Amino acid sequence: MSRQPVKGSLPPRDNRSAFLLDVHKRGIPGVERMRRYADDDEVDLVIVGAGAGGGTLAQRLARRGWRIVILESGPFWDPDRDWVSDEAGQHKIYWTAPRVIGGSDPVELGKNNSGHGVGGSMIHFAGYAPRFHPSDFETFSRDGVGADWPLTYWELKPHYEKVERELPVAGQDWPWGDPHSYPHAAHPISGAAEQGRRGALAAGIDMKIGPVAIPNGTFGNRPHCIYRGFCLQACKVNAKASPFVTHLPDAIEHGVEVRADAHAVAVEATGRRATGVRFMHHGYERFQKAKAVCVSGYSIETPRLLLNSGIRNHDDQLGRYVMVQGATQMAARFPDQLRQYKGPPPEISSEQFYETDEARGFARGFSIQTVGPLPIDWAQHVLADGHWGHALREYMRDYNHWTTLGLLCELLPRAENRVTLADETDEHGMPVAHFDYSQCDNDRANIAYGTQVLKNIWEAADAQDVLKIDRYAHLVGGCRMGTAPENSVVDSDHRVWGYDNLLVCDGSVMPTQGSANPALTIMALASRLAERITSGR
Ligand SMILES: Cc1cc2nc3c(=O)[nH]c(=O)nc-3n(C[C@H](O)[C@H](O)[C@H](O)COP(=O)(O)OP(=O)(O)OC[C@H]3O[C@@H](n4cnc5c(N)ncnc54)[C@H](O)[C@@H]3O)c2cc1C
Ligand code: SF4
């Protein structure tokens, strides 16, 4: 038997994306010779959105011979050409189209919530890749809040394992939820994260390194992370995972057309069958014919598109139960220079407070993670704590002495937190999304408790000063999955109730959100869906 030296870790089976990339260029090779389909060529599937859900689903089905077009509203990035190592220069990767917000606790939308362009929001996601806990799939049965999913953690587990190898995920052995290990060992951590870990340990809180979707070492033709701290502005190195480097190269190699700058305005359907998608492309309206349609535009845009398409919604479920996580952050000052920008923002995390503990007086819980605000974000932290003028300048000058921890609090799904269509229209003549959001008492108690825990950590670490900013993170829900049209928009196989061939595959299908970041679960759901479709279930 001949032995060949292998550089980096072993590849996952059934996905060669990391090996299809060019060592010397960051764009996806093969885009020039990508397969193109005519509008009247009835493809097997048209997917709206080239993000976590859409990109993963396309890769899986293309490998099984499906002819697929992905319509993506944003551009086809070439990182060498388009991305810059500059905080202000990267606003192009955010979804900044107008939206109307309301409710008693409105959610600021924009850079913190969703992305735009091939690769979707993971182009600028931080990189945390935790699994959900088994309890997340049955919060109603266990804790009397939220909703039970129509599937269990154990059905998703093989897909978590697959996707963790594809990204790949690096981290210490994970003791929380369903204890598991990761394909890559943990990264070294920065001095800034070390302060958080020291404080947590002193406060009796266990923190682990990871889990992050950043290979520890080279992975195929993807290079090692250079710890430059720009994960939230897009990784120009191609070290951090996103569908752009983890699934779309393999999808394109297997015949998928990713049609960029193609903004879907309506799904067309006759009776129980979707027939294709109307979309705007360089100022012209076109129609892509398809045997099946999957909407993967994320939690605001997916319900908006389906509402605008007049999709049957007898039980008024479409657009409801949109969730965000309470993401208060607390920064702490130390005498040493810590330079929190050196290293990826995701470094260490704790899920010790994830599950319900009745003694705390509220249901469900939160996780704690490092974050690494760059200077513009840092200015927002300082402002949020009430400092302005001379004080703001002094805090900005002092940036290198600070380190930051954040919460992800599980805020509960509520029917009134919903997306509807506003009266205003966008540049395509499509009604803008209106998103109302209000917290409940359980949400407020959760955030207050978590904030006190952050304070305890920094006190235990002997921090000299702290700054607090209240904020939200992530989006899920809006087209949740369930057991019947009265309680959901899609069934457990992501099929919209009342349609045979209309699917939703993205963060909008999630009935609860746990205290974990959602991207890995969205990809695992897409992987499971592809398996179920192709095995005829
Ligand atoms: C700043 C930030 C940090 C984050 N950090 C983390 C993290 O550390 N860990 C984690 O797990 N998650 C994180 N997330 C969240 C994660 O990135 C998202 O949950 C995930 O990418 C959502 O996947 P999706 O498939 O639902 O949608 P997306 O990945 O957002 O893909 C949707 C795509 O659809 C396109 N689209 C929408 N409407 C249309 C239309 N009408 N026509 C054509 N195309 C359309 C969009 O342009 C977009 O490319 C972060 C998100 C942000 C914004
Ligand atoms: S810290 Fe690593 S993963 Fe993040 S942007 Fe830099 S090179 Fe990429």
C-alpha cells in the first residue's frame, strides 16, 4: 500500500470544497465555467438565498444529480477584489435594505443581524459553532415554555457531526448538552480571553475554548487562521468557515448555478404546486421555472417573500415567532495591554447556565462568550454606557486595555413578535418588511440575571472598570416547523403546509433558539433535509 503525505486534516467524505479552492487566490475557482440554466429550463430546484441553509442544501442535492439554480440577491464576492481589512469599508456585506421596526423592545436591524451576497450571513458571522442541547428541541414538554420541535436532537446529531467535519470546528471536549468532542483541537487563546477565563474560574464558572468554525491548521487549500481578528468583517484569508468556502465550491463543481444580483420578488404557484420564482436581475424582471422551490432567505426575508407571494396562510402563522437572543456585553479594563482585536472574537465560552434552574426564577438560560469589538464597535460600547465628548476620547485611547464578554440569552418565541408587510416599497417595488418585537417578563429576568453573572466574573478578575451595552444578536423563526398548520408554517420536512413542492430551509424554520449561536444547526437541518428528500421520506 502506498502512503501519501497528507497536508492538514483529513477531508470529509462527500464534500471537496476545501480542496477545490485555489491556494493563491481567495475567489471560488470555476465560477467562469459555472453551469448556466435558461429561465425556461425547468430545473429540479430553485433556491432563494446562497447562505447557510441554501448553500448546504444545494451542495448535498447537486451531489445526487439535482439540477439547481440559486438566486442570490447580493453580489458574487471575490475576496481579493472586494474585501478590505477595514471596519468601515466592509458595510457592503450587511443586509442594509430598508426595514420598519416596532414593538416595545424594537430590534435594530442591519450589520448585526443579516448578510447579503453569496455566502449569506456567515460571511460576517463571528465563527462560534456550538450545537443546540437536546433540551432545546422540547422546551415546552420540559419547562412549559416555547415549543417542542417536530424532531429531536438525536435525529440531527449525525448531521451536526458531518457539518462539524466540513467546517471544520475546533474546540475542547464539550461537557454541556450532549457531551462531544470536535474534529480539530482548540486554538491558542489571546491574553484578552485569558482574563475572561481567569475571572470565570475565580467566580466558579467553567469556560472552555471554542467551539469555532475555524480550522486549527491548514484544511485542504484553506490556510491557517492568522489571528487578525476580522472575522465579523469577512475573513479575507478564507480560514473562517462560511458556505462560500465550505459548500458552494463543491456545489458549483457539481453543476449548481449561483445566480448573483438576482433578487426574488415572488414565488409563483398553481394549486398545491410551486412553479418557479420571479426575480429582478439588473433592472429586468425574469422568471425561473422549477419543479420545486426552496426559500432560504433567513428570518426576515423568507416570511417577507412568502407573504408577498400570497402563499396560503389560513392559520396566520407566517411571519410569527421571530426570535433574537439577548446579547448584553460587558467590557472590563485591566492594567496590562490586552489588545482584544488580536485573535478571532470567538475564543472561549460557557454553557453552564444554559438549562432551566428554578432557583433563578425564570425558564431556560444563557451562554457566555468572548467577543472582540473593533474600534468603531468599541465607540458604540462607550456611548451606550453614557460617555461622550472628552470621556469618549479617553475611552477610545484606552482601547488596548479592555477585554469583553457577551451573553446569549434564550428569549422566548412569542406570536406577536412577527414580520408583516409595510406600506413602503423597496427599489424592486416589493413591500418592505415590518418587524415588531417585544420582550416578556421571562426574557427580562434572564437578561438581568446574565448581566449580573458577567459583573461577577469581572469583579472576580479584579477589573478596574466595566462598560455595559444592551443589544440583541441573531435572528431565527418566522416560518417555524411544527406538527400542524395551526401551529406552524412548515412540517418536519420543511414543506410549507398546503404545498407539495415548496420548502423553507434556513434559520426561519426554528421553533426555539436555545442559547447557542444558530449557524451550525441551520446547516445540520439542511443536511438532514437533503437526506430525507433523496431517500424519499
Ligand atoms: C454579525 C453576525 C455575527 C454572527 N455570528 C454568529 C456566530 O458566531 N455563530 C453562529 O452560529 N451564527 C452567527 N450569526 C448568525 C448566522 O450567520 C445566521 O444565523 C445564518 O447565517 C443564517 O443562515 P440562513 O441560511 O438562514 O440565512 P443567510 O445565511 O443569511 O442567507 C440568506 C441569503 O438569502 C439572500 N436573500 C434574502 N432574500 C432574498 C431574496 N428575496 N432574493 C434573493 N436572495 C435573497 C441573502 O442575501 C442571504 O445571502 C451571526 C450573524 C451576524 C449577522
Ligand atoms: S481571526 Fe482568523 S478566521 Fe478570523 S478573520 Fe482573521 S484569519 Fe480569518
